[in-house]
Amino acid sequence: MKKIMILYFTLILILLNFTSVLATTKKPDLVSQTAILMDNQTGKILYAKNENKKMYPASTTKIVTAIIALENSHLDDIVTVSYQAVMSIPDGYSSASLQIGEKLTIHQLLQLLLVHSANDAANTLAEYIGGSIESFVSMMNTKVYELGLSNTHFTNTYGLHDDNHYTTAQDLAMIMKYCIQNENFRKLAGSASCVIPATNKYGPRRYTSTNELIIPNHANYYPFLTSGKTGFTSQAGDCLVSCSYKDNLELICVILGGKTVNGISTRFSETKDLYQYGYLNYSIHPILQQDDIVTQVEILNGTKETRNLNLLANTSINILLENTIPKDSLSPELKLKENINAPIEQGETLGKVIYMIDGIQYETDLVASHAVEPSKILSLILQIGFGFLMILLVHMVFFHQKTKRKKR
């Protein structure tokens, strides 16, 4: 009886574990209107829901404001808050209560922008960098145009609702992909809190991030999140663009048009669901290491000692692969240069190795493992052959001329 009970409970545990795995590996069924999960390295989309539907971005707009500020100023630049920057913000929109004439650094304004989501900080940055808010907004639209994004347009610096202020989940993911290349952006957007020291107009201030996923000990804390920006207006709903890193896999997630269900915002719960789905179903696999031997070729005019040449991977190749696909089943395409002959220098590029997986091309150069010297024997044979050919040609010309004289 005891053995039967142990077996019974073991089976229950196995079934519960199996059910849990199925629940997390299948694609999440989201409440949010649009969403996307994308691999940062390749840009491959791992999950998408209405990813090209035009949506209102609310304060996720501020990641564009931040990157333009970072690319066009210095963190220690001192900026003076203007009347227009403060007073143009409608009631009900987030601010840091900046004072007219208050002096702050670019770094402090960016902290207020990305941690506290302060709209007055956005306008202050815009006026300093663009000369005016309007000019700065033009810079924002130029940036998304340069990134090749056609479904995004801005009319303001911080996400004030406007019918002509829109983006898509896919465009916003591509913007985030660009932004996190900047290390200062990563640090600022990954801060759980910030402290602004006393200024000429205000005492010390401390703010906690609006992004609950990044706050340790919070109920919504997600330990693998590295950066993100929230957004909300009644028209946009709950929004969140974020980045997460685990097991060498960096993912970008966008939620737009989220809701609050049972007191929990879907921008947080569904972001975690999507990340969990990504990490359970996809992995980064090292398929080639630098200096691995990919193939061997024989250089016919090389010396006996050097003619057999290994072609090495110039750099490592790490591929994104669905966990159900064995990496051993993948075979590369080799593209070698035509007419490879000695002399060849060590490290010389002689071709490429290419893996094409799910429409994504991974490649590296093939380089020579050692130098290949031309064979002297072959060279001598060629010289003798060339000399014989020249003699034959001279003889034929002489014989032809002699024949013509006889005919005359």
C-alpha cells in the first residue's frame, strides 16, 4: 500500500510539472491590444500580436527623447528650466515640479525623464538641444526616418495624446534596439530609483521608477530585466517597452494598449509571460568557435609541406535556435574564392561559411591556417613548358615563312 501511494504521488507531481511546462512553452494569450517579443541580436520576432497596428505610445515616447538628448549633449551640461517647458504641460500629466529658472544637468534631467517619467524634464531637454520644442520634435521624426521606420510619427516630446502621435509595437521594438546600443541609456533606463540633489530652486528629491519590473522586492519584480520605460494615457492604455537578458539571450518586449485586471497591469504581467515564453522556447547556441577548422583544401601549386590548408572560422558564430531543433541538424554553405593559388599568407581570407536559419543569415570569413608557399618544382615545370611552347611557336613561324618563300 505504501509503495502504491508513493507511486501515486510521484505520478501527480510529474503530471503537474508537465502541465506547468505546457502552460509556459505555448504562446501566451494576451489581453493587451498589441505586443511583440524580439531577439536583440538578430531582430527575429519570437512572438507578435497586431505588431503593425498603429497605437498611441504615451510616455514610451521618452526613449526617443532620451536617445536624442544623449547623442547631442554632454551629461554634465547645465540647463536652465524655462517658463514654456513647465507651463505647457496639461493638468494630470506627470512632472517633477521643476521650477522656472532651476538649473539641472543633462544627467539629472534624463534621470527624471526615464525614472520618474517627468514631462517637464522632457520639454527642458528639448528646448536646450533643439532650440525649441518644435525643432526637437522634428529631430525625433528624423531619427525614426533614419531607422527606416514608416509607422511612427511624433508631435511632442513626452507622449501627450494626439491623433498624429503614434507608433507600432514593431517600430517601438526597433527604436529600443537602437537605444540600448548606448550604454548611458541602458544605465538610465535600468535605474530602479534616482536622487536629485538640491538645486538653486529646490531641495533634494528622490524618485522610484514607474517600471515595477525593475524594482527589487516589488511584487512585480523581474530579475532579468535590464531596462525599460512605461507609459499610460486613457487613450493609449498601459504601455511598456523593455529589455531583458538571461543565458546569453537578450530580448526586447513591447506591450501597447494594456489593461488593468484584478489590480494588476497587464503591461507587467504579460511582459513577464512573454519573456518566460522566449527563454523557455529559444536559446543561443555556439555553432562555431573562432579558429575552428571548417574545411580543408589542397592548393595544387603549393609545396608538398604546405599545400594541404585548413580554413578556419575568423570569428565565432552564435545562433538563435528554437529548442525543438537540434543544432547538429544544421549544415552550412561554403563560398570559396575562385582560383585559389599560392602564395597564400597566414590569416588571408579565402571565403565564407554561412548558416541560413529561419531567414536569418549568420556568417564569418574563412581564413588560412598557415602560409602556403608556391612549389618550385611546379614552377620549374611551368617554366620549361613555357620555354618549349615558345620554341615551338618560333619554329612554326620560321617554317611558315620558309614555306611561303618556296612557293614564290
